[in-house]
Amino acid sequence: MPSKARIRRSLPAVLAALALAASGAVVVEVARPAEAQAAGVRPAFQLPFPCGESWRLSTYRGHDDYDVDMFANSGTTAGRSILAADAGTVSYAGWDSGAGWYVKLNHGEGWESLYLHMESPPVVSTGQSVQQGQLLGKVGSTGKSSAPHLHHEQRRDGAKVETYFNGLRSEITTDGFPSGEPLSPPVNAVSSNCGDTSVYGVLADGRLTYSLVESGSGRFLKVVTSSATLGFTPKAMATLNFNTILLTSTEGDLYRVDVITNNTSLVFNAPVKILSGGWTHTHLSYDGAGNLYGLTSAGVLRRHDVTATKPSGSQIVNWVTIDSGFTLKTLTTTGPDWILGTVSDGRLMSYKINGVGSWVSGELKSSTWQTMTHLLSPGAGTFFGRTSDGALHRYGDRNPYDNNGSDLYGQGKVTDSGWTQVLLSAQPYSF
């Protein structure tokens, strides 16, 4: 099997791409590499389930070190879709008396992943190429299994290794056997098997940018810059979907921007003013589930329902004030009715919004986050922070919906500099 593409772009090439975009170049693209630079690089494995699903990862005594059993945290486990954790070739799809119906994927460079106990024959065939996130089969309990679950393994050069998802350790490493060995406790994880991250931005001169960051690895892939400007001074920004952006102006109006293309050039229709006056928000963010959040300079958090993919003013409805006293200097949404922000004293705060006057907060980190000028998140446990030096940092939160920062990890920088936009917003995953 040909090795999966894994060359890292050199830092100078990436920075040059961003600098060209900021200076007026229409398009700068960093192509996905064709072959590995160094053998054995861990694939960008994601949890093998649809975007945003929450699963419990566990093992049991005598199971085998590094084997992981997965159970859905809500609803029934049986019949759930099993997706490829990363791209590869099906080295086997069929039956085994112990594994039941199962699939083994070859990811190249000695890496494999296994998916056991499917409820019925896999929907892929031996020798077939698959993409990350492609359906392999459904969760079941065939073979030597006592209940519906997915048994998952990751192997390097034929040996089992600790599983990683979205760049984070699963921490399932010991099975309590032989006697005296600890048993790894179960952990909860949310799937980021969602595709690449799209980021829109606004430069100081009013031009728009579109950047693409690879899922799992955090590699910078491309940036394109518009030649046209917005024609007004923007104050806050939220991305609704792949080709629709909402922006407030310094005059308090709300505009919709419809993107025509962001492939090899960035072209958009003239902005449409959909609401006049009253939009005094300093921050906007859309949660991918119909809720648009806005924060004012006075710390008032508001929520609006968006009822269309390209809304008119009459399709942004049910305006409510959640509460006041939100002293956040940055704001992003991380999932349906979840927001994340930084405070000037350096804390990173997460909030679950239940309704008017009803919310629960959690301090994820107690310090050092005051350096972030922007936060942006597509959801499902992935978010980015832009610092004043123009670097874009990437973070992974294994369970982003627990208001607990113990499972939040830095995952390096997308680039060291070059992010000069005055506004940034990630396209949210659909939930």
C-alpha cells in the first residue's frame, strides 16, 4: 500500500503563504503532501464515530493492554455508525469467530486500526481505499461479545499501542492483569471526526480571508484573500456555514455576506444589511445548531435563533438576554449552547447555557490566557487561540462538555505568525 501523505510543510513556506495573503495576493495554497517525510509518523486518528457524538472509552481486567471498548454516552449503542479513524486501505473486511464482523485498515508506515463486533457485514471490502470519516459498518455484538460496543485497536508494526484521537491520548493503557497492575479508568471523549476547519477573517483594510486547517493534524493548508472590501467597518463576526457570514458594523447594523467561492479565489456578493440598529455586540458566535450568541461591551450575553441558512432580518428571531456580568474579552461557541471565552486576568472559562438567567460555568484554566486576542472553535473539542504576535495555537479538549479543563491539551501552533486579521471566525460543525 502506498504510504499516506504526511510531509510537514516547512515553517518558512507556511509563513510566506500567510504574508502573501495579507499583502494582497489572491490565493496561496499549501498542497497536501504526496508521501511521508519520515516513516512511522502517527496518523491523525479521530474517534471512529460521527462528529460531536460522546462515547465512553474503557477496558476490563484481562482485556489486553491498549484494547479499548467504546459505548455511547446517550441513546442506544447498537446500530451506531462506525467511521474510519483515518484514511487508509481495507486490509480485511469480514468474519472472525472472536472478532465477529470486523474491519482492519492499513494506514501506511506500519500503522493499522481495527474495528470489531459489527452487527452485520462491513459496508467496505478488502482492498478498498477509504477516507477519514467514511462509513465502515454499524456497532453490534457479534463474535465473542457480551453487549453491543465497538472494540477498537491501533497498531504500529503489528504491535498494539495506546490509542490517540484528535491528537490526544486515550489514557487506556493497562488492563489490570496480571494481579497488581492498575486498571485504566474509563474516560469520556467527543468525536472530532468532522472534516477540516474553515476559518474566515477580516483584514484591517476590509478584505476577507478564508483559511483551511487540516483536521486531526492541525496543518495549515491554504489561505485565499478577496480583492473586494466589505464597504463598512466591521465590529463582530460569526460564520453560519461554508458560504454565509454575519457581521455587525460600528454603526450597530447587522450584515449578511454571501460567499460565491473560496476555492482558488475568494469572491463574495455585496454585503446585505438585514437589520438596522441595535447590534452593539463586540463579539458574535454561532453554535452550529441554530443559536447565535452576542456579547456587548457591557458584558450582556444575548441569544438569537437563526432559522435559515441565509437569513433575512425576519429569520433572526426570539432575541433573549441570557444574563449580564460576562466580563469576557474573547468569545466562541464550542457546541450547541456552549460558549468559551477568556477573562482579562488570564482565566479560560466555559459556559453551558440553559436559558434566560440559567447557566453553569467552569474554569478550564486559571491563568496565562490573557495573551489570546481571539478564540475560535468549529466545535467537538477543537479550538484555536490567536495571540498578539500573530500565531495561531491549536487545542484539543477530549470532553469539551464537562466544564473541566483537566483533559484540555495544547497541540502546538498552526503557524508561528501571519494571522493579522482583526476578526476571525471558524465555521461550526453541524450538530
